[in-house]
Amino acid sequence: MPQIKLLHEPLTRAIIGAFYEVYNTLGFGFLEHIYVMALERELRSRGHMVRREVSFSVIYKGEELARQRMDMIIDEKVIVEVKSTYILHKAARRQIYNYLRSTNLEVGLLFHFGPEPKFYRMLHRNSSSHPVDPFDPMHPADTSS
């Protein structure tokens, strides 16, 4: 089976490693902002640039419709969104996909600090005339663990 090259793979691998370090250290049960603060500290200790609570505009035909805020941008390349619930809401993946569509970033990671740690890797090719469907479970760039 051919090896698939993922966009920003070394960076996303490092971020996912930080996610598991935080989960293994804190475990389940804290509020989301605790995990975000711990993840930020872990990523910075590993040499990554972290921007928190990044605000951006949603534009329609050249006009701003709204402003939204995402949890983190890592090294100006990957969006990270954190959830801490028993069950991950079905709309959580759509939320990060909307962040990708509204920015020039193409890779997002959704971290679920639930009873079991899970992550989802999202991709939106901003430069492609035929963007991939990130909700297609067969899409190789959308992995979960």
C-alpha cells in the first residue's frame, strides 16, 4: 500500500504528541480552558509558536459578516481546536472546517479530551479548484485515533 504524504505531517505529529502528553498527565475531567492552557505550555516547551484565541473575519462578497475566534494557531500553519466533553458534538468537526475555509490555513486538528483521548485531522485545500470533502470517512487526510 503506498504511503500517503500528509500536509504539515511533522508539525501535526508533534502537536498530536503534545496532546497525548497533556492528556496522559491531566487525564479526563477538567474544563476546556485548563487543557488549552496546558497544551499551550507543552507546545511552547517543545519550541513551537502558539497564538491563542485568534480572531478572524468571515467574509461574504467582500463584506465582513462576523468575527469568530479559534483556540490556537501553531507555527502559523495549523489550527487547533480543543473540546472537553463526555461525548463530542457532531458539529465540532464542522466548526474547525469552517475555520479552515475562512482563513488561508489548510490543516486543522480537533482534540477531544473526553473519557478517551481522540483527535481528528482536517484538511481544506484553499488553493485547489476542487477542495476535498473533509467529512468523507475515506479521505486519507482525515484521520482519527
